[in-house]
Amino acid sequence: MDQKNSDFIRKLLSTFKIEAAEHIQAISSGLLELEKAPNAERQRTVIETLLREAHSLKGAARAVNQNEVEAVCQSLETVFATLKHEEAPPSQALFDLFHQTINSLGNLLVFTEVKRTASEKAWFRKLLHRLENAAKAEFQQPIEEVKIWNEGHLKVHKAEGQQPLAEEKLTPAETVRISTAKLGSLLLQTEELLSAKVAASQRAAELKEIKTAFGTWKKEWAKYRIGDPGLRNAELKKHQFPAPYPQLNEFLDWNSSFAKSLESQVTSLTRAAEQDHRSLSAMVDGLLEDMKKVLMLPFSSILEIFPKLIRDLSRDQGKEVELQVQGGEIEVDRRILEEMKDPLIHLVRNCIDHGIEKPEEREGKQKLVRGTIKIAVSQKEGSRVEILLSDDGAGIDLAKVRSAAVRLGMLSEEESDELTEKELHALIFQSEVSTSPMITDISGRGLGLAIVREKVEKLGGAVSLETHVDKETTFRVLLPLTLARFWGILVRVGEHLFVLPATYVERVGRLKAEEIRTAGSRETILLDGQAISLARLGVVLALSQQPLETDSAEHLQWIVLGSAERRIGFLVDEILNEQEVVVKSLGKQLSRVCNIAGATVLGSGRVVPVLNVSDLMKSAVKVAATPAREVSATEPKPETKTVLIVEDSITARALLKGILETAGYRVKVAVDGMEGLTAVKSEDFDLVISDVEMPRMDGFELTAKIRADKKLSELPVVLVTALESREDRERGIEVGASAYIVKSSFDQGNLLGAVRRLI
């Protein structure tokens, strides 16, 4: 084995040992909890966790050919499955065997490439035999030999001068071990400082506006401070100030002196605030940059498993495939790398299953027998990274894509004939669209690419492809280098504010109303010689069917967004400014809201939604961008209904409040069930929308108490929660919930539909 391969294996095993240690610790903790589990329900939950940990460790061990660890995990998994199905009762003797087995796993990891002695091999076989018996409910007491091995294994091999693989020779001064969870928490807290920076900028700007107002005031004041008393009195009389003028003149002189003093103080405060803002900005930017570097990892760190993955998949299908990687040294946020691991595996599986042909087919096409998959990573402008994943295989048959889409009812034959090549490419990422004639364990269900798109877009990125028959297929993925912190464009639609990620903004500006053209049912505008669709942001977001404030004006404000080679213009009431923002999640209850990527807090303290550009582009395509009719003044206005939102998450609370207020409801909020119950007893509400998991009183208990009150028993209650098990749904029905909304892909339309039906 050459030095390069040896170093690679050592690095791979080192990574595996870190991962394995985490799984072993989780299993050990789970066993301790299982011993103390108070009831059968909790035991089942813990056993399910143990099963997953053992299964994950088994898969990781198989990937690096750690057969002994894999065998132990396989046996453990079987025993845990037996316990799960209650085929064998847990006992103290069984727990003793479990803990001895975990100790054995730990020792196996210490020396991963040490030759086992004959006695050690015998002990290992006996350990597996005991686990097999335990799985068959033929359990015997733990073997003494295993205990001896666990106690003496490490001592024996160290005495022989053998060292653990990849044991680092670093002094304490050079490195400190710290969990990524702690680093992630520290980064999140650091990112929160950005809000303080934005707030400081806002305060400085407000003071500057006050200072400017003094300048305007001084010009007006000069009219009443004329040197000649007679002229001054004449000026005062002209503006109808009441006499006597001498007393008023004295007051004006005093007021002028006081105003000068106040102006001086404001000027001083403005300078101080601007200085504080500059200092705070420098410190926050420096700290964020350093923290970002701490959690940045080379892209190659998630590619280590790919050579073996490609080798195994290609062998199973009788193909020859090699992997080429470029730009693996580019560093990306660890959180993005973790999320992108599965999508990249999906793409590689597709390349092998659908793309690369078998050797005899490639020979017939005058190609090299060995196919090639390339992964090229490069950094782009605007703090983005581009991943190009390509194969030199058969390409994608767009006729099959068109046929699959028609078969699934996504479009008619006539509509499919009118699709452009780019539109057909976009169809490939639709769920259930597959060109494979059969379903295999690798692909064929039409889900892989849909999952890839969903994952990429959730990270604020975009995915597209190019394909050429019998030549190549290339997937192009654009991602941010880091999460949470980015530059955004603040826009206003009516009284609502939104943030659009600047990385998707191609152009902002004004246009004349006569420049808008209508093509079919959609409005278009000519941009750089090309017609692009035009949509009204308020209509796309279902905020209002009213015309824009500027519709009657000479110029309209618009913003052009681009995603995955598609461009759409959006009309807004006002484009305010560009600023740095920190996006916050909406919580697990609203983990996927259509058109919304998260929320941010402005310097003024106002919570503003951050729009998901990929969703927005799709929504705009569905909405006919024609001018909405004006509501007749004679139409009766519906009675305003009052809704109470009971939610402990401030972000989710603000989002729900915004959705309902936009729909025309009067909204009040409560931070938990106890406060919500007090509110419904003291005020009249038409409906209650409540979270389930809250402190003091949860949503189930709140609903039950409302139903138990004679005065409130008919009050509709909608539970919006992430709890989606059958038991939770049944409990919601039992306590009397009028609606139970569970959506990892939360859609405000579903919520509003339920509200309208109930009130």
C-alpha cells in the first residue's frame, strides 16, 4: 500500500473512531436509562433509540471494514429488536451482558488494526454466541472471559508497544477538545450580536434625523427672530400671534436659547452614537468572522466516504466508475456540509444508476470502459459556493421526462409539447418523476432529486442541471458559504415589510406603467431585450387583491429575482434599503412555511419575515399576474373576527399574528396556556389557535379546560403543532380540538382555510 492510500485510510479510520465513540456513548447512556425506565412506554422509546444507534454504528463500521465492530452491532441490533417486540424480558443479567459488550466495543476501537490472539478470538466468538442466545431468549450469565478481555485487552497490547491508530501527538497548549454543539451554540449567540449592531445603527440614524430636523426648525425660527422689535412685532402680527408682543418676544428669546442648547446636546449625542456604532460594528464583524472560521470545514471532509460508496455501488451493478474531486480544500460552514451529505449521495446514486453505462455499452459508444464522476467545488462572488457534480454517461432522455410528467397528470400532452428544454430540466426535480423503468434499492421512485431540491432550497441555495444525450449530465448546486448571516433587501407592501436575500436580487429600480405588457393572462416586462414575467408581491403572498399604492403613479418600483436560471420581476410599494440580517427559524411547529425562509429582527425591534426565493418563484408562476380588481365601495365589509394566539415561541407567534392580521382578523396573543385561559375568560374571542408544547399549561390541557367551561364550550380551538403521531392526534380529538394542523411543510392557506370554516 502506498503512502497516500495509507494516510487516507488512517484519516478515514480516525474519523470513524470519533463517530463510533459518540454512538457507543449514546448506547451506554440509553442502557442506563432503560434500566431505570418507569414504564413500558418509556422502555419502548429508549429501545427504539438503542436500535437506531446500533444500526448507525453498524453501517459506519461496514464502511471502513471494521468487521468485528459490525458483527457485535449486528448481534446487539437483533437483541434490541427482540426486546422491542417483547419476545424476551429485560433482566439484570442481560444488562450486565450489554454493558460488557459496550466495553468490548470500546476496546475494539482502541486498536483497530491489531492482530488478535487465539484466546481473544475465542472470547470474541463466545461474546457473539451469548448475544445470539439472548436474542433467542436462551440467555445465560455473562461470560467471565469477556470481562477478563475488557480488563486486560488494553494493558496487553500497550505492553507489546502497540499504539492506537491516529493517536494525535498534540500538547494541551496547541488544541482543546470541545463539542461542536457547544461551538454551534456559541456561534448562534455571536450572531445575535448582529441585532445589537443593527439596533445601534438605527439609533445613530434616528439621532441624525433629529439633528437634521433642528436645521429645518432654525430656518422657520428665523422668521420670528428679526433684530428690529417693530419688524418682529409686525411679523408676529402677520402670522396672527396674539398680543401683547413684548411678553411673547421674551418667551421667543428664551426658547431660542433653550433650543440652541438642546441642539448642541443632540449633535454631541449623534457623534457619540456614530462612534459607538463604528466600534461595535468592528468588534461584532471581527468576532463573527473568527467564529465563522472555527466552524468552517473543508468540503473534502464529507467526501471521504464517496470513493468506497462509488466502488460498492458500481460493483453491484457491474459497472466501472472512478471519482475525480476538485476544490475539496474550499471551506464551508459545517452546518451546510452536514445537510448536504445526503443530497450528494442521492446525486451520486443517480449518476451510477441512471447515468454511467455498463462497460459493453460504453465500448459500443466509443467511450472509455471506465466511467467518470466529477465533483468540482468553487467559490463564487457574493459569499457563495458552487458544486458541479457530473458524469460522462448516457445523459437524460427528455422525452421520457415529458412522458412521465404526462402520465402523472402534471400536464397535458399539448402543454408538454410547448415546454422548453429548461422547463423539462426543472420537471426532473418534481416528486415521483423518474425515467427509470423499474424501482431498485438505489433509485427509480422519483424521490431522490425532489429531496435534493428541497434540501438545497432549505439552505437558501438553488439546484439546476444540464444534460446532453450520450455525453454527460451536470448538476449545478449553488449554496451560501455560511448560514444565518447575510445581506438582504428590505421591501414594503402596504403596511407589511419583508426581507429578500440580496444574493438572488439581480436588479432593483423603477419602471413606467406603460412599459408593462400583457401576454395571455400574465404581465411581462422587457429586460435586456428579453421578456420576463412580472408579478405583484402582495398578490403572490396572498396579502391583498388591491392595486399597489403606486399603480396610479407615473413610476412603479420593482425588484428582479433570479433562481435556477429563471428570472421574475416583482412589483412592490417601496424598496427601503439593503442591510445585514440574521435569519431566525420559525420553530419546529412552523418548520416549513410556504414562501417564508425564517424571520429577522430589525433595529427598531420589529419582526420581519425573510422570504424564500425558490418558493416565491414557484408561487409567482401559479398566480396570474394581472391587475386585481378594486373592491367596490358599496360592497359590505365583513364583520371583523377576533382570534387569540397561544404560543410560547415569539417568532412563531409573530408569524401567525401577521398571517391572520393580513387576512383581516383582529388578533391578540398569549405566551402559554395559563395566560390563554385567563384571556378567554376575561374577553370575547371568536377562535383560539394554540400550540401544544408550552410551559405551565400545554395546548391539550387548555383545550380541555375550555370545553369544560359552559360559557366557552362552543369556542373553536385549532391546535397547530409538530406532534404528528396517531396518539397525539387522537388525544387532540379527545380533548375537543376543532382542528389539528400538523405540517412540517406548513402552508398558511391550510390554516386560513380552517379558520374560515370555523368562524
